[in-house]
Amino acid sequence: MQNTGASKGRWLLIALAAISLMAVAFISQAHEAADERLEALDQQLLDHPRDALTYVERGQLNHEKRQWRAALEDFDRAERLDAGLLVLDLLRARTLLACGQPHHALEHADRYITHAPQSADGHLARARILRVLGLKQAAVSALTAAIDLGNPPSAELFLERADAIATDEPGDVKSAVHSLDEGIDRLGPLASLELVALEHEIGLRLYANAIARVELLASQATDPAHWLLRKAEILELAGRHDAARTVYEQALEAIRVRPSYAARNRALFEIERTARAAIARIDSDTVASGGPQAGREPKELRHGR
């Protein structure tokens, strides 16, 4: 039988690995830039010690560097200099949440939204605090408010709301998929939304829905091999082994007909290896179950002769 857990997780791991490699260099550069900016702000405050906005900026940088106490102290100094800086409640809410004080964070988030009810950032900060406090429905409502106020809302907001909705209950997971589909309707068929919705549908055994979704993604891809592989895996999960074998062959064919100048990267070699192994497994299972032996090579090999 197919290792469905490994198959399901492989796609997320590939995406996360690519993101992580890019993030390492970015984070290193960002830390260096933050240190340089902090030094410049320290000097500015020596020259202009009553500049409230400089304290706000330094507080935000201290937050980014996880220096929570220093950040809160800068926000306090800014407020003493300019009590009209309403954004300080939002900044305090974020910092208090980050340092493990969600109840105090919620007080500041509520105060900020009272003064800025149309702030998507305010509702998002409040939603994250409510999730930490275990108040799921209130968190989902706050995320919905952030989405409604976004212009346009980001895909990350729809992902975060879907994650807040989803539990182990099938009904909640279906609601999460509906939430993601709302994002797709508004923002277009973004892979980040489609992939999470796809995995939820597979988990719910809504294989027809999952196949339709992956077919749409394949139709939009310039290189459909990996989507064909995913479709074949879903067909196999659904017990449609003959159809799965055909689509595994289609994935191999999609690799074979790539232009000669197109590089064969590691991902393509992994798709090819997985498809070949799956075809061999299906053929073996067919023989073991007493069915007719497939006894045929993958189509892309036959074309190559």
C-alpha cells in the first residue's frame, strides 16, 4: 500500500525547504540592518531626546530583535512625549503577546480597535491574541473582520483563518476549505491557498473535489509533471488503481517531452522516481490479487524506443 502520510507531507516539505533556504540569508542580512539602524536611532535620541516617533521606531526594532522589555520601555517613553499616538496600543499588544502576556495584550488590542475600528492590522492582532487564549470563535470573527477590511486582504489572512477554523472535526475542516475557497475567489487560484485546501480535501476523503482542484492547477502550470503525480496519488488513495497508473505514465511523459534546454532538477528526478515506483507497485499488487499482469513498460519508455 502507498505511504499516504509521507506522500501527503512531501509537497509541504518541498515548499518549506525552498522557503527556508531563502530565509536564512535574508534573516542574517535583516539582523545586521536592524543593528545598524538601532545605533543610528540611539544617536538621534541623544541629539533629539523628545522625539516621540523615534522612540516608536526604536521600540519596533527592539520588538523585532525580541528585546521585549526595551520595546515596551520605548513605547512608554513615546506615550509620555505624545499621548495622542494611538498606534502605541497596537504595538504594545503585539509585544505583550510575543512575551507571553496575552491577557494584557488583549486589553491594549481592544483599546486600539475602539479608536481605530477600521484597522485590519488591529483586528489581526486581536485575533492572534484570542487564539492564544483559546477563544476560537472570537478569533475567527476577528480574522474575518481583518479580511473584510483588507484592501485587498492577503492570502496569509485566509490561511490563518482556515487554520483557526480547522480542528479534528470534519465539519470544521469543511468550513476551513470554504474559507480558503473564498480567498481563491477573491485573490485568484494562488498555490498557497489551493495546496492547503487540497490537503484538507484529501484528509476528508473528498477525492473527487481534490482531483478537480489538482486538475485545475495542472492546467495552469507550465510544467504539469508534479501536479500529474499528485493527481495519480489521489486516484490511488481513492482505490482507482488503473486510472492512477495511467496518470503516473502521463507524469513520466510530461517529463520526457520537456524541451531539451530545460534542466532536469532534483524535483523532477524525484517525480520520475516516485512515478516509476508507483507503477511497479500497482503492477505488483495487480498480480498478487490475481488480476491480469500489467507486464508493460511505462509509456515514456516505449516512446523512447
